[in-house]
Amino acid sequence: MPSYPGQEANVMAQPLYTGQVRTVGESMARSTTEAQAFRIFMDEPVELGGSNGAPSPLDFILAAHAGCLNYMTFFIARELGIPVTGTDITVKGSLDPAKFAGTHRDIRAGYQSLTATIHVRGGATPEQLTRLLTEVETRCPVSDNLAHP
């Protein structure tokens, strides 16, 4: 496997990745999460008791999905020799808040549906794009986690 700037050649050969975060709650709606050397701030909209000072945890699910799809698009394109110069990814989630509000317990508490749209820039042919997007869909770890809870 080729080596890329800032990446050792054997990174993808490691058998296991273990992630861990630590979150400290400041109020019902606001928290700070430490992830590696980074701090992530989360809040809720005013209507849910927050101050709308940061994205909500649900926003971070969508952002994680979009970020992973971006990474996998570039990673797989490089692997397959498909020219990609950029992406524009939109992930949309629809959620009925009735369960977490305690008013309807027969539905999911999380997103009832998620859709992702990936626009790829570069010189790829339609056939290459089809192959690329099929691979991205099946190999994205976040997509897999969301589809198989």
C-alpha cells in the first residue's frame, strides 16, 4: 500500500482501532467532549433547553457520517485510480422527537431515516463514479455503524 503524507504505510494493516471519548456535562444541554487532543462542544437548540451555542449530538452524527463518506471517497478513489479533486456531501436525518420526549414509545428514539448525497468533482467517468460510490457505501465504517446498530 502506498504511503501518503503524514501516514505510515502500515496504518491500514493494523488489526484493531479502539476509539474513546470523555464527555463532561455542564448542564442538561451543554457538554464538552475530549476526543484525542481535541475538545468538542455540544449544545441543544433553545427549544430543547439549550442556548444553541454549538451543534447538537444529533448534528455530530450527521457530521461524522459526512466526514467518513468524504474520507472513504478519496481513499477508495486513490485505490482504484479514479480522479477525484473534491466532494460536496449532504447528509440529512429525519427524527420524530416523540420517543425521547416520552409521548410515544413505539417509535425509534433516533433518526427514522438518513439520506446522503455525494457530489464528486474530478474527471471520473459515469462507470467509475458508480463503482466508486458503491464501494464507498459498503466500506464506510460510520455508514455501517448507522445501518447495523
